[in-house]
Amino acid sequence: MFSEQDHHYMAMAIALAKKGRFTTTPNPNVGCVIVKDNQIVGQGYHQRAGDAHAEVHALRQAADKAVGATAYVTLEPCSHHGRTPPCAEGLINAGVCRVVAAMVDPNPKVAGRGLALLQQAGVETAYGLLENEARALNRGFLKRMEQGLPYVTCKLAASLDGKTALKNGQSKWITGPLARRDVQQFRAQSCAILTGADTVIVDDAKLNVRENECAIELPQGHALRQPVRVIIDSQNRLTPELAVFQIDAPIIIFRTHLDNNHQWPHFVEQIELKAEHGKVSCRAALKHLASCGINSVWLESGATLAGVFAQQQLIDEYVVYLAPKLIGHQGKSLFHLPEITMMDDAAQLEFTDVTRIGDDIRITAKTC
């Protein structure tokens, strides 16, 4: 169904889409390549929500050369009027004769409509080319559209014997500087960074992307986007004096009861959720974040909260940094999980990547 040239140009469109991974949220990452007579006449990618879509950038570059051309786009062209006009109409008006989409739009309200609009106008359409690669580009957007939840990645750092800190709580630094820089890249790609009140208090964590440790290539004219900082504080332990509240950037605090005893900065939003066993429901918190357009969550927490997320099967992927250190059996563990008595009951993961980062090793695993 698809030729070697089709695969080549769609791969180029996917590479273009990746350039927007730091800036497009809550929109998906999308790339477009327009080809005529086996020559690229236009290309582009979506850079930021509210700005022109990938197809628009590519059509502007192609101009009148788009007539009779093929457009390769990583996501079905939109058919609805939002902050920008429908891309399907733009392709029709430009005279494109064939559109190849890597995948259909996952939004059930609009899925298939863009392709149908193109077909009604006499444009040849096809989809499914490099779909797995296209889906990997937008795991968070897809999960939010399909399940009403963000994609959760749990970051962990430990010694070779699986300890995150000494018995006295000291944890700086288990991993080396290159691993810590690598973490900043992941943070910058996430819509939100989530942790618990204990981590904020004990580590005096700021939960931000440290620009001096993060070499990111951004689209021209775009500043680094700081993820929304999210804190689960079931016992109202946080106070405005903590370092996290000294940075003027959005913070969401999930609580079982609002804290009206303190004057919180203007960028702090308290959300009251129904208690579950006396604590904030992590699933309810994730559902709320998804309703706010949060596609992906980077979970950096202590063993208790990480254990709750793992036990409730709320984690999609684990990114674990292992350092060549031995801390001993009295060190703090990665997770607090209930005891199991049968090996068959152990949570089963699948390793997807193992990479050396400086002196440390980064292991990526996904839930099965």
C-alpha cells in the first residue's frame, strides 16, 4: 500500500514533529512534508498551541507548488475551527491531490472527519503509515484523549543496591551531573512535575526545569516552558515559605481540605478532592490534570507516593537511574509496597531501553 518513498517522507515528517516536543502542549506534536515529483516543496511542524499547525507551515513554504502534490502528515489533518482554521480545508484549497496520515486523530469527537472531508473533495487519502512511531510521539495526548488520564512517567534514582538515600535521608547526590542533566530534558518535555508534600519539605524541592543544566533547541522566538508543578498534600503540611513557592510559575496543590490559614501566592491553585482512606485520591488528581489539558506527568517522589502510584497501576513508564554506589540495607528503598508471598504476584515490567549516562545507567521500563 505504501511505497519506499512514502516511508521515507513520513519518517521525515516524524523527525520534524519531534522538534515541537518542548513547546506544543496541550496540543500534539505534528510534522508535515509536502512532496511533488519526488521533490520536497514544503515542510513544517507545529510549534505552539494557538500558532499555525504543521500543514499551514508546509503549505506556506510550498505556495503554488502544492498543486498536485502529496502531503505527509503525522496526524490526521483537523477539520474543525479552533484557534486556527481547519487544516483539511487548507490542503484542499491549496490543490493537494493526496494526503497520507500516520494515524487518525484520537479525539473521538473528530476522529476520521478530516480524512472524510478530504475524500469528499476528491483528495486521495491513506493512513496507518509508521503509526507506531507517530503514536510514540504523542503518548500523553493519546492517553488523555482515549482514557481521560495523562501519561505518567515515574523517575527514580538509586544506588546499585536499590537505595534512594542514606538512613538519615541524605540523597545528594546519588547520580552524577550528566544523569541530572538528562533528567532536566525529561522534565522539560513534561506537562507537569508531580510529587508529594514530604519531598517538597525534606528536599526543599523547586520542581522546575533548571535551564543552566538543560541544553534544549527551541523554535525561534520561543522561551523554555516550565511544567506545571503539582503537589499532593493530604495533611496540609506545606507552608508558603518553602522554596517551591518562591518561583513565580503555576502550582497545583491537591488536598482533602483547603488550607485557608495561609496567604498563598497568586500562582498557587488549591484543589479539594474527596479523601480516599484519609488521603488524596491519586487517580482523581490525575483525572483533574487531564481535564486541564495535562498530557504527561513526570512523577518524582518518595517511596510512599511512588508506591501508591505503582500499586494503583497509575504509572505507564519507569525511568530509573542506577549509580555505581552501594549504600547498604538501612538505606531508603525505591517503593513502599505491600508484601507479596508468591512470585507470580509481582508486578511485571518490560525493559525498553538501557543507556549509559556518564558514570550511571538509565533503565527505561514500561508496564505490561
